[in-house]
Amino acid sequence: MRRALISVTNKNGVVDFAKGLVELGFEIVSTGGTLKALNEGGVKAIDIEDVTGFPEILDGRVKTLHPMVHGGLLFRRDLKEHVETVEKMGITPIDLVCVNLYEFEKALREGKPMPDMIENIDIGGPSMVRSAAKNYKDVLIVTDSRDYVPVLEAIKNDTADEAFRLNLAYKAFSTTAAYDSMISRYFAEQVGDEFPETLNLSFKKVEHLRYGENAQQAANKYEDTYVSKSLLDYEQLNGKEISFNNVNDLYGAVAVVREFGDQIVTAAIKHSTPCGVAIGNTVFESYKKAYEADPQSIFGGIVATNGKIDKATAEKMHEIFLEIVAAPDYDEDALEILKTKKNLRILKLKNLCAREAKYDIKYLEGKVLVQELNKEMIKEMNIVTEAKPTEAEMSDMEFGMRVVKYVKSNAVCIVKDGVTLAIGGGQTSRVWALENAIHNNPDKDFNGAVLASDAFFPFNDCVEVAHNAGIKAIVQPGGSIRDQDSIDLCNEYGMSMVFTGYRHFRH
């Protein structure tokens, strides 16, 4: 008779799985709560203590850590010496292990205190999983309840070949690796090590994407298992499959919107950079202003807002082609209007204020750059010129910095009255970014506008260009050895300039 050892925390489906194994000629060995559940479900099972000859001790910390268990898992059936050893020791072979682990992740999500977290670290479970997976040619290892039926079918049909077993082992080692990754990150957090010598990250695949940045590139979306609330948590209410570029652009849109807190704001994004951002008293007003800021670039773009989309806003959005509309909520009549475009992806944002994620990561062909997320905005508003900005200009300066933070460097943003008039980014020269922004918006009136820059001016040429366009105030981080040149020219032209102290490069 073959033997299966079953010990699970999540007991969904395990009784039926055990019954299926019994029908296929297995005897069942089990532990603690699993044993109780199997017995109550009508499955006769052997208590692990009857196998080990040793009682469960230390409040359950030790129950399967025993040679009678691991010997039965790890001995090679094709080695005479191994077979003779287990026979001599009276060890019964274990041919299948079904284990899922203590719910450390659940305890983490619930904010349990450290003593509870420690008790939710499984030791015996991962040990059995690893032993069984190492000896996968002889032992079936089941760590995922979705495999219960396929495993029963494979045993029944005698198709549990080496390839089938190897796939189960691969899943098992992935399970223990992700589990240990989460524990490692928890301990790193407890000791305050933000950038440990070994950074253990675990990502779970959540969605297959149509393709990558280009059609010839395969792509999937993963989520960090340690982060419970993400800015990109959403429910898709309509539209076709999400693409790699959609997700990347969506992040830019919702990240901009999050910067404004309780202010109603709409952000339009094209190719991962803002093309129109506006504050309004209503969602309709903010969307209309964002659209009018750049009606050409918004076409085929992504729009996000932090307010509930109503019928009037939906009707206005319906007038043009958009890839995605994202908002925390929608009126029913607004949804009806938007859904008339069957391919329009309508997303309901779940965690627009989420700031739980810690890392900004770039994977560069085997090398990984890891930095903190850029969560700071302004260190101080230091007026460095003779002319002082008005209250309205100061407000626009803060608005402009919140937008330019998400524009590809070198980046500038011209704003007025809480609306972007022109945005320039992705240039190798800062003055080119400014000149392009102005040149690409010949119909805009920049008189009295504010210029925001993501980094300092190395020369005073941007001040000259801004003055010639009618811009009256400039906000920038400061920090150039030639800051005084820009300050002097602002003083000559009667312009105000404010240094914020924080640079916002975005590469």
C-alpha cells in the first residue's frame, strides 16, 4: 500500500483529495487539525505520532521533524543501500506529500504583533516540502490545491511521469522560496535594514499581457507579494485585455493624481508622460481643462481622476478615443455611456492613496538598480529673487512641481491657474525641453504663467527663453554652481524664482 502524508493549513478541498487517494490505494498519515478534519470528513487517517513514535511537542513546533518522516521521503528507491537502510530502521516509504504552510502572509496583512508573526513561521511544513521535492522522482509533492484533481487523475491513469513530478517539485520550491522571501523581508523591516546585503523579493504572476512594449516581446504582470495595497490595484469594468504599455502609462496617470490629495484633479498620460493635468472644482471641470491643455496628445491616451465620474464627464470623454479611463468610482449612467465603446478599458481604482510599496526597481540584464520611491516633493519654498511670487503663483509652483516630477528628464512644465499649458521632457538639454514646450503650443498665452523644472538650471538660458514667452515666475530645485546667473537675470527682468531643494529626475 502506498502512503500519503497530508498536513495543511488551508483545508479547502483536502477531504475530497484524501478520499480520492484512499480510493486509489493510499493510506493517509496526518497531523493535528488536518487529522481532525479528515476524520470528521469520513477519512481514516494515521496519526503522525503513531508513525514517529514520538509525541507532538513544544506547542506543535515539533511534530514531523523526525527520521521516520524524512527518511521515508528522502531515500532513493533505486539505491540498494538506501532501501536496505530504511528497511533496517523500520521506516515506511512516503509516496506523496500534501502540504501548505502556516499563513505568515495573512498574519502580516492583519498587522499581527511580532510574537504572533514568529509563531506563524512554519518549520516542519517547508522541511517536508523540500524533502519531497528533492526526491521528486519517487515522491509526489502537492503544495497547491488547484493540483488536487490533476494529481488524482495522473495517479489513476498512470501518467505521473518524471516530467509531471518535476513540475510539481518546481512549484514546491517556488512556494518555499516565496515564503522565506516574505519572512526575510519582515525581519529586515524589524531591524531597519532597508537595503540588505541580500534583497529577497518575491513576485507572483497575476496577469498575462497581450505583449510587451512591442508586439515581438512577451510580457506578464507580477505583483510584489509583500505589498498588500498597490496604487495599481483595480477592477476592470470594460474593455479589451490590458497591455504592458497600458500598465506602465496607467501608473504614471494614477501617480500624478495621487500627488494632489483631496484636490480634484485629472491627469492625461501619453507614452508614460503627462500631456495634460488640471485641478477643478468638479471632475467634469478638471477633465475639460486637462483635455484642453493638449487636445492633440490626449488622443489615444490614458486618463485618470481622483473623483467619481458622472454622466457629463463620461459624455465629454466619449467624444474622443481613449485607451483607458481610471477612477475610484463611476455613476451608473456614466458607465453606460463609456461602455458603448467596447474596447475602452474602464478601470475602478481600489487604492488610490496607497503608499505601501518601498522600492523603485530597474532590471538591467542581470544587474538590478534599487532605490527608494521618490515620495518627497518640496523641501522648502525658498524665494531667491527680489521679486516675490504672488499667492496664486506660489500655488501654481507647487502644482507645477507635482506634475513635472512625472515627466521624463530633462523636464519642464508651464502652468497657470492649476492647469498645464505646456510640458517638455525627455531632452538632453534643459533649454531644448523648454523651447520645445513653447514651440509645440503656439496658440497658448504664457503671459503670467509659472515655469517648473525638475532640476536646476546649469545656465541662465532658460530664464531668457521663459522671459521672452511672458512667463513671470520660476520654480526649480536649485543647486547649480551657476544659480546666481539665473537669479541675476530674473532680477533684471523682474521675475520671481523659488528654490525647492529637491530634484526630481525621472529616467
